[in-house]
Amino acid sequence: MTGDIEHLIGAAIEREGDYVERGAGEGGPTRFGITEAVARAHGFAGSMRLLPRDEATRIYTRLFWLRPRFDEIARRSARVAAELFDTGVNMGPAVAATFLQRALTALNRSGGDYPDLVPDGRIGDRTLAAFDAFLALRGTDSGETVLLRALEALQGERYLRLAERRPANETYLYGWLANRLGEPGS
């Protein structure tokens, strides 16, 4: 595990907080942002109040960094990988990967720069090739900045849609917009 992912996981754990008792409709009990269902699926059998921080770190590394291949994105752009990781923690890694695929497809000038991607939420060789082509054509600094803006726009739109579809989410909307956008890849 690199220092960058350790930093990202530490920041996620600080943002998500310690133990929180939530209703079943909100993911149930969580510790360090890890839901009980996720902890159980990965072998933790104890009380969620006692989930060790190092176990949460292993889960974040496995499920929110390595499995969605954000580590591959980080080899190309630490800023974009940080944004995808943070979005993945909050919305799920597949959602973050889908945002990347949608943004890259929308930015490929009608397929002239690289082929369109199927937004399936899985980063594979085609997504990585499109990302490489995008950065080569647009430049790392300016390309990253534009791509980060597109990812943030998609994330913000999703928050608004969640609040519109479920009025109970309006309680969270302000915090989502205040605390989840503009960090950490910006």
C-alpha cells in the first residue's frame, strides 16, 4: 500500500467518523464508514463498535482501491484517483467508475480521440486506454482539471437527484454538497 492510499483512507475514516447507529434503510450500524453488511461479508464477526481501524483500512484498500482498479488510475493521475476513491467511499466504487467512463466518453469529441466507453462501472483495459489517450491529448494538468470538474458535476447532480427522489435525503444534501465536493482531487 502506498503512502497516498494510506492518506486517502485516513482522511475517509476521519470524515466518516467512528461508530454510528443508523437505521436499516441507511446502511445499519457503521464504524469508520464501513457498514455492518460489508464488514460481515469480509469476515468480521464481532460487534461493529469493536471493528478495528486496521480491518477498516484493509476493507477500504481491497474494496475501494484495488478491486475497482483505482490504483491503476493513480499510476496515471493521483488527483483523479483521489476523487474516484472519495466518490467510491460515498457512493460506491462502481458509481465512481461509471462517472469516469461517462466523462471520458463525453470528452472524446464524438469518438474522434478514442472509442466511446460502455459505462458499466468496471475499469478495464478500454477505460484505462481511453484515460491514457485523454491525458496524452489534453495534457496532464489541464486534462485532469477538466476531468475533475466533470466528475464533480456528475457527483453533485447525483446528490440532487437522491434528494429529489427521497425527501429524507434532503437532510443530508447540504452536508453532501458542502463536504463532499471540491475535495480531495481538486
